[in-house]
Amino acid sequence: MSLIVHKYGGTSMGSTDRIKNVAKRVAKWSRAGYQMVVVPSAMSGETNRLLGLAKELAPSSASMSYQRELDMLASTGEQASSALLAIALQAEGVESVSYAGWQLPIRTNSAFTKARIESIEDKRVMADLDKGKVVIITGFQGVDEHSNITTLGRGGSDTSAVAIAAALKASECLIYTDVDGVYTTDPRVVPEAKRLLTISFEEMLEMASMGSKVLQIRSVEFAGKYKVPLRVLSSFTPWDIDLTEEARSGTLISFEEDEKMEQAIVSGIAFNRDEAKISVLGVPDKPGIAYQILGAVAQANIEVDMIIQNISRDGKTDFSFTVHRNDHAKTLDLLKSQVIPELGAAEVVGDTKICKVSIVGIGMRSHVGVASKMFKTLSEEGINIQMISTSEIKTSVVIDEKYMELAVRALHKTFDLDQDKA
Ligand code: ASP
Ligand code: MG
């Protein structure tokens, strides 16, 4: 009898009616003979509501004691939805029990609000499954070595589900959500976007990190590391559709590259508006400058994405990089107050009105000219490229944010992503 993990997002758990539907779907799988573990998110809006209450009482603070309480608070959202689902299943006549992460326990480190899972104790779960019960485990949370409740970061229930699937050696982890799969790009930007039947784990990683918000990126990393077969599918199909049909729907995130007979060169277009560009101008070009600039940034715990250093002229060079938009002001302050005076650079400027657009595809490994086709398309649209970065399976550009949709649409067309694949 194979073991399956289902994960239901906040929208799927958004009301008692929807929870009833989830229960009916899970009951169908259970009655078909699968051992079932279900990982729900909090009911939609609940995590925001809870965190909002905290803010009403005290402005958000990075202090450990405040962050600890945020986790204590936010974890209750999943505790409530898990218990409600267990009750709904019992009402369906299915034996079911729910556990909060700390009860198993799911052990994490102590990084409140962004903890990482270290281990999962499966004894209790296995014993319940052997008794034929459906086991429900709260998403998003665990417990540290001092018995403090921790959470895994927003969207963390995906990671919980994949980690649980890995620990229990489940045969598949099904992520039920409010979209019916992973698309070639965001259908709100390109209505012709197509659902992908399969996507490789590496491509998914690039798509997820780039703003295709279907899965929390860490869940994909986890799935890759532990080779958990992962499927994203809709929770809005009727609960009583044929199980075999349901099991094949959505998008499979696969590890076997040759599973795709006809490999598209580019599988998807990803984009995001979450970054800001920082340029340090007139930097004396000598050994150690990259370290002086970026070392200070890293020390302030600010993540850097793209980096460019220009050739020097008269012994001076320009240095640009991107950071998350939330870190833009902090980075500017840091550079102006510490780095510039030490470095003797002329000026620091920031630009938040940028976006990053990427073409992603494992087919790029074995084809030349893919990036230049991208640049040609952008030039035909009159879009200026500010920065470029490439990896084996991705080419990204930074452009003015006002051209984002134009760029995404044009690239989607150039790479034939709006064509139906047989
Ligand atoms: N409820 C949490 C959040 O909203 C975790 C999740 O839904 O995955 O971020
Ligand atoms: Mg989510």
C-alpha cells in the first residue's frame, strides 16, 4: 500500500465548506487504499491576520524575543486548520488524527520566522497509519532544541509537506493549490501561457526563485535533495473526479530528464519586481574592492543577486549589483556611511524601478544562440538591457520595470511557448 502526502494551501482550506471538500477528497484516496498524510496551511488570510494583530500591539522588531512570539502566534493558524480537517474527516467516517509539528516532533534550528527543518520523528505517524488512520500534520512549523515553536517562513507549508514526504519515504507528494499546475509564465501577464505537464526539478527551482509563486523555493530544493516526486495540482476540481485522472493532473516536477521526449529549449519565462539595483560609481580599480563592497553587504546579512563590474577608465570603475527591494534603503545607508568613505568612491545610486526577466530551460545546455535570441527580441521591442547574468539553464536580464510585461509577452512568443505541444 503506497503512502501519499497531500498538501492543501490556504485557499483550499479557506472555509468550512472547502475543508469539507478537502476531507471528501482525502477520504476518496484513503478508501482507495492509500496510506494518507495530509499537511494543511492555515485558512487563507489567517497568518496575515495573526501577524497583523502583533503589529497592532508593537511595531515589528528583529529582536529574538519578538520573533519568538511571532512563531508562537502564527503557528496557531495551521493548528486550527489541521484540527478542523481531522474533525471533517471523522464526520466523513474516516479515522483521523492531527498533530502539531512539536508533537512528533519536527525538529528545526532556532531561526525564528525562517527556521530550517533538521529532522522528523516518524514513529507516531507510522503507528497511526498502520492502524488505518489518516494523519494530519500542521504545515509551516516545528520545534527547536529548547522546545520553542518555530515557523519555516511564509509559504513554508510546502516545505513541511515535502520534508514529511521525504522522511516517510512517500511515493508522491501532491501539492493541491488554487492553480492547476506550473505554467510557461504567469497567465495573468500572458493569457496564452500553457500548463506544463512536467518540468525538471532544476527548471522549477529557477522558476520558483523568480516569482512563479506556485511553490516555496525551499520545498523544491528539498524535493531535489531527497528525490521526492512532487506534483502541483488544483484543489478546485470536483472532489469525486476519477482518482487515476486526478493522480495524473497538474504538473509533475520530475527528476528524470529524459522523461521528456521532445525537450523544449526554453520551458518558461520567469520575472520578478522584487529587486533593486545599487551602483557604486567611480570606485578606484584595485584588488579587494569587490570584497570591500560586497563583504560589508554580506556582513549586514543582505543577499546579493546579480553583480556587474565594468572595465576601468583612468583607474576608476563602476560596480553594480542587485538586492531585494526591502534591503534597498538599508544597503544604500550602509554603503554611504561605511564603505564609500573608506573606499573613496565618487557616488552611490540606487534604482528600485527595475525588474528581472529570465528565460529558463534545461534545453539551453545543448543549444547555442538562445541568449542572443532573447537579446534580439528585447532590442526589437526597444527595451534597454541594464544587466545580464547567465547560468547553464537560465539567462536573466534587468530592465526598466515599466517594460516587464512587454518583455515577458515578447519572449513567450519568441520561444514558441504559446504553441500547443502535442
Ligand atoms: N500559513 C503560512 C503562510 O501563509 C504558511 C503557508 O501557507 O504555507 O505563509
Ligand atoms: Mg503557498
